[in-house]
Amino acid sequence: MSVGLLDIASFVPPDGRDVPALADALEVDRDFLESKLGTRRLPVMDPGMDTHDLATAALLPLLERHPELRDRVGLLMVVTQNPSGRGLPHTAAMVHHLAELPPEVAAFDLSLGCSGYVHALAVAQRFLQGQPPDRRHGLVVTADPYSKVVDPGDRNTALLFGDAAAATLLGPDAPWSIGHASFLTRGAASDAIAVADGRLAMKGRSVFDFAMKEVPRQVSEVLDAEGESPDSIDVFLLHQGSRYLVESLGRRLGAPPERVPVEIGVAGNTVSSSLPLMMESRLHDQSLRTILLAGFGVGLSSGTLLLRRREA
């Protein structure tokens, strides 16, 4: 039995930065903020929290909704490039402890940013399908609090990134199947988004050019492999890098705006959590049959896959 998506829960910290006020302090034009970035509020995790706390805050409600599956979990994967402490022990081990999961669980981190959710779904699907029948449920948790590395005085990044976490439950007999996936890495351009001396630096134009070139090609590859066309996709969920980037990609893909949602205003660019945050509100929407996910950014890397609702 193939493994697919069963449920998603999320945690968005209640505290945050007022983006228009921050833009004024950084002397960023309000029109640019609205039309190019699209952010309004950037959630920030509590100073007493670390990455494992953020991840656990999303995971526990998911486990509470499915108590019968706790002892059937075979995988816990935490997607982050900003792990707790110095990354030792790995964040997934700390989340495993806080969530009181059984010892028969493989728990490890996946170090990827904006494309991390797509990569994680593909890895988790293949991992779980090779497990014993009583261990084919898995948990993918995305938690990448960029507040740990963003320079609040950097106009290129301070107005974009928000903290959030999402937990996805995978398993057999799921309503959503995971279809063909396509991946790409341009390691030669890895300095386009990087941390130097403890602070994040980003070359926005390089990231934009990468996404505009590679994402449409990957989308075409995935659609061709699945025998679909852009017209047959109900919604394109694109990583929320910025309003301008999402809208530009939508036009390049030839998709109408209503099928390419822009939701960066809700929580900002939450890195690996941006796709599951959008997917959470659509997972149980019976009107949707096909959803295309595309993540792109740090690496530079990109990942695209198709989700298809199983027929009842």
C-alpha cells in the first residue's frame, strides 16, 4: 500500500513584528512593501524557545488528533537548517523526547530550506514503504526559525522571514497520494542565500532568476510525467518567497491568479513551512483533486511534485 498525506497541523507564534512599522524604520517604501514583498506581519518565536520547541508545538496537536497512531509511527523527520543549539544532538531526537514517541522510531534531521518540504515528502514516502506494516506512519515536521539568523537592520531580509512550524502525518490509505517529483541543485550558486558570521545574507536577484528559470521547467516535467496539463491542476502552491516572485511564476506557468494563492502576508516567508501551511487549509477540501507543490531557494535548490486526491 502506497504512503500519502493524512493530516497537517501547524504552529504560528502569537508574537511578531509589525512589517509596515519596520519598513518605515528601515526607510522602505510602502508601495514596494505591498507590491513586491507582500508581508504584513512576521511571527517570531518566544526568546525562551528553540527550534525543537517550535517543532513540538506543531507536532503535539497532530498527535492528539490521532492517538491511535502514536505506536505505529516509524519515522520522525525534522526539516530545518537552523537546528537547536549547535545541531548536536540533532533536533529530531529532542522532538522525539518531548513528544514521548516510542523508541522504535527513526528520528533524523533533513537540512534543507525552502525546497525542504518537497524533498521530505519524497524521502518519507520511500522510507515508510520499506518499513514493516506496523511502522508505515511517519511525521514530517518543518521548523526553520530565521529569527535566529536575520539581521533586523538588513533591508533585504528583515521584512521577509517569519517563524512557524508545521507537522505532516503520512501513512497508508491516505486521501492524498504523492506523485512524480523533480529535484534540482545549483551548488555553485549556494552563496545566494547563506549565513556568514551568524547573520543571513541574500542575493534576491539571483534567487529570483533561478526560480523563474528552473521552476517552470520542473513543473512541465512533473505534469508531463503525470499526464496532466496546467489547466487540470486545481491549485499551484508555490513557496512564498515574496509576492512578486509568486505572481511572476504564476504568469510564467500560465495559471490564472485564483489558482496561484499568495499568502505571504499571513506569516511571511516561513522557509520549509510555507508549503505545508498553505496545504493545511486545503487538505480536507473535497473540491480539490490535484495540487502541485513547488519549493525553491536555499542551495540553490528546487523541488516540485504533484499531489492527487485518491478516488473514494
